[in-house]
Amino acid sequence: MIQVNQHPYDALTPDRVLDAVESIGYWSDARIFPLNSYENRVYQVGIEEGQPLIAKFYRPDRWSRDQIAEEHSFTQALQDAHIPVVPPLANEAGETIHWLDVSGNDSEVEKVGFWFALFARKGGHAPELDNLENLYVLGRTIGRIHLLGATRAFDNRPDLDVTGFGHRSREFLLQGRWLPNHYASDYQQVSAELLTLIEQRFASFPDLNRIRLHGDCHPGNILWRDDAPHFVDFDDCRMGPAVQDLWMLISGDHNQQRLQMAEIIEGYEEFKPFDRRELSLIEPLRALRIMHYSAWLARRWQDPTFPLHFPWFNTESYWMEHLMELTELRSAIQAEPLRLDHNY
């Protein structure tokens, strides 16, 4: 039996990728090109009569079928509202989630395989975040996404919260003894203090409005073409505060960030009001993302592609820099949060 949990994608050979695409009714020309993706496996597959397609194979045991269905339903609803996203393609039966069996047996108990979906290929480049007009347009588009996202909640996908991103990440690293002994004690103290500050900040918003988000809205998940942003890869969509989809678009010193965020929010509020109190969640959300990222690398370290592409992880220098970063974030959360001038 294939040990998918140990090496999840060993069984995902090129022939099986092509078989999966052709099982949905597309005749491949046998051209297959792997795309950059670590959590899942994503391929561009050539089609004999048509443009190449993108085939995405979900990591086993990460999302349930119902959770994947919510991702697909959300992106389809966004496209139906003429918002530039890339939803999965449906087959003749209207299905967007498909199953590739790689177990090689008929036993229902021992079936091993992958949920997968097909997408149209869309070109583009990352947006120029130093262009204020681009930020304004990004804000308008995210405002439209959030306007629809706020109409209902996810039933199955998780929230972006301190427990999942913070405490569980910390516990995984400490219990797995990932940190060198001489850093473990300092990490335990700094991370505990950091999480206390984050919890206090979130607790100050008992009326915090959580909506359906893209969830991982960094520039790499935005394709700029035809003078407009196109949002891709909703794999991490979840419930959370609106500012989660905004803060990764700003950078630089405090004044630069204030100017950039002002442009984003000006565009955003053409479609949806933005609660400016959420700006004080930027540093807590940044800290949660960094803690989650370290634990994510550790959780995936048995996947051979991770040591290959992240050779700097789990080194002495990595943990030293990670501890310093958490220390700086602790100070940043205690400092004055980003605020917009009253003119904005």
C-alpha cells in the first residue's frame, strides 16, 4: 500500500496526472509542466484542442471534500459577480472536485488518492505595489470580494484565529523538539508573551466582524493583466477580519505604510465600509503568520520537496533569526499601531 502520509506525492507520476486530466474529458497532448506549489501539486497540462489547463492536486488529509467544495463555491460566486478570479472548471455534470485513485486495489478501506481540480490558465505578473494607483485598484477589487464574502459564513472552513495559527504552531515546534536546546527556553518565553499580547489585542474587539476572505492575499497570488488584478489560489480561504487581505500589500516605513494603506482603503470603501480599528491587528496577524509558517515547514519536512526548496530551514541561523523576529514583533505589537490621518 502507498504510504501517502509519509511521502504524499510519490504516487503522483506524470502518467497519472495525464490520466486524471483525460478522465474529465480533456485530451492531453502529453505536455506536462510542474508549477511552483509546495502545499499541493500543480501542473500545466497541454491540451490537443485548446489552451493548456492547470491541474491542482490537493494534499491528502489537509482539506475535506466539503471544505474544498466551499473554496470552489466561493470563487464561482465571485466570478458570477464579475469579480476577476479563477474558479475551477466544471465537467458536464457540473462537478468541480474529482478523485484520482492511486491505490491500485478495489478495497474501499485502503483507497488512496487525491482530490483534484482543473482551472483555465491565466497569465499575468505581480502588481506593482509601489504604484499608488495599483493599490487603489487592488483595494476596490478586494472591497468587492469582501462585500460578497460578508453575505454568509463558511460552514466547514476554519477561522483565522490565535489558537490555530499561534498556539498549535508553538506547541508543535516545542513538542517536536525542533529548536536547538539553547534557543528552546527563550523561544518558549518570547512566544508565550507574544501570544498573550495577540490574545489581548483580539479580545479588545468583541464585536470583530469575521467574513469570508482570500486568506493568503500576498502579491504572488495576484496576477496583474489588462490593467486589473486577477486573484488566484483561494486554497487558504477562511473566516477572518478584513484587514487580513490588506496588510500583506503594504511595506516600508510607517509613513509609507500609512500612505499605501490609505490608497487601498479609499478604493476598498467604494464598495464596503472598512473598520479602521482593524489596523491595530496588522502586527498581531503578521506574528501569527510567521509562527504558522515555521510550524508549516516543520510539519511538511517529511515531504522530500521541502528540504530541497527550503535548505535554510531548521538550521542554527534560521532559529536564531526566527527568535529575533518574534522578539521584534513583540515590541511592534506594544508600539503605536498604524493609523490613518483624519483626512483619509
